[in-house]
Amino acid sequence: MTCIFCNIKEVILENNLAFAFYDKFPVNKGHLLIIPKRHVEEYFELTNEERTAIDVLLMEGKTLLDKTYEPDGYNIGINCGKAAGQTVFHVHVHLIPRYNGDMEDPRGGVRGVIPKKRIY
């Protein structure tokens, strides 16, 4: 099976171990995915160096998105395993810009992965 992320050409940000690109199915305008260059299925399999490289691009991505889209907040998420909703088995970190009014009540944030648990 060919990994769709191993063949990405539309790189927005890059360092020696990771790169970022815009999500083809964005949750909001500016939604970035940050992935290691090495094919690794889950976050917990990354090396310390790969995690650091991804973190550097998260910060660079935020700077870029702040300038380009001026979001009001962010969600950062990683789906680890099929039960967590992972559909592409090459680890990827979502950097999702959030905008005032993009949903009626954003309280609970990432807790919304289980909708009935979002508001507590």
C-alpha cells in the first residue's frame, strides 16, 4: 500500500526531519498537517529528534497562520490508532486555526471527539 503522505509535494514549511502542508479536507481555513519525513505510523513511535522537529514546525506554522489568517485560537490534535480516528497511518499533527463564531459553543475543545463528553 502506498502512503499518500510520503508523496506530498505541496510543502509549506520544512526542516531536516519533518514538513508541513495544508490539509486537503480542512476543518477551517489554514488547517495544517505536520508530519515526520520518515514513514512512522503513530506518534509514540517517533524519535525524540522527530518530535522536536515537529514541535518546531508547529511553532513556525502558528506564526505563518497568525500572519496569513489571523485566527482567534488553535486546536492541536493527533489521532493515534484506528480507535482514535486515525485514517492515514503516517503520524500527522493537526494545527487547526479557530475563529470566533466558527461554531456556536466551542467549550470543551478537543473533548468534542466524543460529542456527549464535550460540555461538562
